[in-house]
Amino acid sequence: MRLRRSARKTQRRSERQIAARQRTPNRTDTPRHPRQRQVQTAIRRIGKTRWSHALFLTLLQELHIDEELAEFVGDLATLTRSDYPRAIAIALILRHCWRSDDLADLMHRLAR
């Protein structure tokens, strides 16, 4: 809410500073979530991550389909970075194929 100029003058400086802090969150504030500090540290450590075989395999492990995926794309250890997009799309299909409506929604999203 914007105050009229005359109303701003009557507001004490400390009140204005408190109001400004409430409008713009400060990154040095105490984390609200107990794990927020750990998450922020982990994000700083990864820096500017690029595609790597380790990242690719970790993603597949998180999707819980790495063995089934190997049936469609071959040995995961021999895939090149250029193969990753297709392999990830197949992994998502395998993950969502249990319900036809879920699979149809995924295919719609992948087609964009």
C-alpha cells in the first residue's frame, strides 16, 4: 500500500525500515525450513552443472526404471550425451505407462 507523501513523513524511520524488510526478503535471514541451509549449500556446490553420465544415471535411478530402460536403449553405460534426451523420454514413458490417461498427458507435454 502506498502512502501519501504527508503520511510518509509522519511514519518514523525505523517503521519504514521494518516495512521495507518485510517487502523484500533478505537472503541472509534465518532459514524458515529446517533443511533450507543444507539445500542452499548443496545448490551452491553443484554450480553450473552440465550433462554428465553420473547426472544421467542418477536421474534414471530416481525414476526407478533403469533396468527396464536398458531393454529399450541398450547398455546404459555406453550411451552418449546425444542419446540422453531420447533415453529420458523413454524413461518417462515407462514411468507413466501404468495409466493410459497419465501416459496421454505425458505425451501431450512432450510434444510441446
